[in-house]
Amino acid sequence: MERLKKTRENDSFSAKILFISLGCDKNLVDSEVMLGELAEEGFSFTDEEIEADIVIVNTCCFIRDAKEESIETILEIAELKKSGQIRALLVTGCLAERYREEIRKEIPEVDAVLGIADIHSIVQAVKEVLSGNGRDHFDESGKTFRSGRKRLVTTGGHYAYLKIAEGCDKHCTYCIIPKIRGKYRSAPMEELVEEARMLAAKGVRELILVAQETTLYGVDLYGEKMLPELLRRLCEIEELHWIRILYCYPEEITEELVEVIRQEPKICNYLDIPIQHASNDVLKRMGRRTDEEDLRRIIGLLRREIPDICLRTTLISGFPGESEEDFIRLYRFVNEMEFDRLGVFAYSLEEDTPAASMADQIPDEIKEKRLDELMELQQEIAFEKAAKKEGKLLEAVVEGYLPEEGVYVARTYMDAPNVDGYLFLTSDREMDSGSFVRAKVTGSSGYDLTGIEISGEREDEFTE
């Protein structure tokens, strides 16, 4: 069925696009940039396959599960193309970058493949496909990274991610990202501040800084770490209420960064510092640049200078050669450090990485057993920490309302979207999503808190 409508004097067409974004929040920003550029050109969007003329899949292949999800999604949409239900299928993102030739060979229904450095070619690619002259778009140099000033924010409006850099220079032995996304490339600071102002003007109140590694921001452009300066500039944007920082490599956290977080009231006392392990032998095989002593020093610095800081981290269980002694050392470290938030991933063997060819690969059942033990420990820590919040006064941002339960869903400074817990609030007044409110914690349920909204409290009455 023909569903394209002629909309312009130059005979261009506006087609309905179904855009599927997979993977991390950094990939989501790329998707929002592409959506914004397509919207500016006059294309419209749908969430329904039956209404779509074109489907674009922005893929991920960071670990095996993500790769499988991306492939299954492409194959599912390819069936729609075979049946004639859709006119075109485009594939972008990490899987497209890494497996371009394989996608072309194995899935002929794909009309165009775009590399990760080519998101700004999306309009051209769609137009070419619709005209019957589809071709792939790959910038082999990938030497620059530009901010996404044209964006269609998909996170609900009151919070958004700001991607400050692309690529990575760390080359951890388990990670394929540097081969896919290239060297570390910062976006110019002026562009990022302009993008942040644009987002704030559209109603964004919480800005979340992301990159493969945020802490190295600016080194390639300015010859030094400029994250503290960027944060100061962003804090000057009046409409922004919270600024949150994710993906800080522990070895790159400086005293200046800690001081900026401590001094600036808009910056959430929350830091995501992926440490991956605590055994020095495992850390060395991972290609990490910290040891246990470094980690203890950095965590100690953060907690000493910012007593109410919420620390999130991630770990890998079952890395090649991880002995029982290594695991016990990690377990004890987690028990001692008492991270506020913690996630564990079983090691995923990724082809073309040094770790894939290492001896002593750990059986899946052992990886999962160790993962479960770490998460059981962390659950005890997290539940105990949540219970201790009873009676505290906290600021929270409202996310929505559950009419059947009669409660509002909110997040505190300790909770990043989609990865942490919630504060379930009761209130005697109607509250809008995206509004910041004051609340008293009345209890906890697992990882989540319960509380009541308090009107009229002064800001200086808040305590952690």
C-alpha cells in the first residue's frame, strides 16, 4: 500500500519512520540526533510497524546479548521488508560499524548501512533509499566529533543526556569499543554549552553527562582535562536544576573535579565509577590502570570531601584466569566499600579482543555463580542503606503517577534514570512530571524508598 504523501514543491516526500534505538544512553543520543535531523527535513514518525514506511535500527554490539538483540531486531524487520509491509530498512550504530560486510551479505533486505561517524548523513541516506539509489555511508577517518544540536529528545522532556565525547583510548583487553568507535574525541566546549542551553530552553531540568569516559573530556582538544571547566559553564545555565555525571574512570578523577562537584549545588553528589574488579592480578590482565590501593584512595577521597556522595560502580565476574582467591578478594572489597549502587556483568568473550584469546576461560556456570554471590551481597548492602534513609529530607524529581496505587514515582539525586531505584511519594496536591519537590523518607522497600511530599520546606533544611 502506498503511504507516501507529496508535501513539498520540490517533489520530496515525507515518509513515516519507525526508529528503533538499542543499547546504551550514548547510542540514544545518536538516535535523538538522527531523529532531529529527519524531523527538520519533514519526516514523521510512528511507534507502530504497521504504519511505518521506513525502519531505522540503531544497533549495539558491546556484549554478546546486545549483539544478539540487534541481529534479531534486524532480521525481524527484514521479514517486513520481504512481505512488502515496509519500503526500506536502514541499519546504523555499533553493529553496523563492526559487521558492515556481514550485514550486507547475510541480510540483503537492508537498503543502507551507516557507520557510527555518519549519523549526520541520515537524511541523505533515507532520501537515497527512497529514490532507489541507496548506498552505505562510512567515514573511515572518524577524526572529529560534533555535538548534536538538532535533537528530538525522547526521554520525556525533563531530563536529557549530553554526550560530551566519542571513542576511547583505554583499550581494556575485554572491550571492543575502541575498535568500533575509534580514538577519544571531545566535542568543542562551546558546542556543548550551546546544546545544553538548547535542551534547557526545551524544558530539560536534569542534564546527564555521558561518554565512553567523561573524565578525560578535553584532553585531545585542549591538552588538559576540562571536565571541571565544562561543569562550571553548564552550572551557569539558569534553567538547569541538576547535572549528573556518568562513566568516570577512577584513575582520571582529580582533586579539581571533586572540588567542583562539592562546590556547585547543581551537580548531583553522585558519581558512576566503573572499577570492574579489585584483584590486582585481574585488573592487570584487564588492562586497567588502577590497582586496589588506587581504588581505596580514590573512594576515600570522594567520601571524605563529599560525605553524602552516592557511588555507583560496575564489575565483571569470571574474567579469564579469575581464580577463587581473586573472586574472594573482590567479594571482600565490595563488602568493605559498601557501594551505594552496583551492577555485575558476567564476562562476555568478544572476538578481536586480547581477552578472547587468553588462557583459563571461565565456564559460564562459574561466572553466573560468582555474579549471583556478588549481587546477593550488594542487595544486603543496598537494602540496609535504603532502610537508613528513613526520616531523611530529600529533594526529588517527579517521574509520573501510578493511579492504581495512588503514589507518585520520583527520583532523588542518588538515582540515575533507568538504572537505579525510585522514591514512591504520596502527596495531598497534584504534581507534574519533571517538577522538583521536597520529600520526607518514611521507609524503604528493597532498593526503593517511600515517602511523603512536604510543601514549604526551605532548601537549607535538607540533609542527606
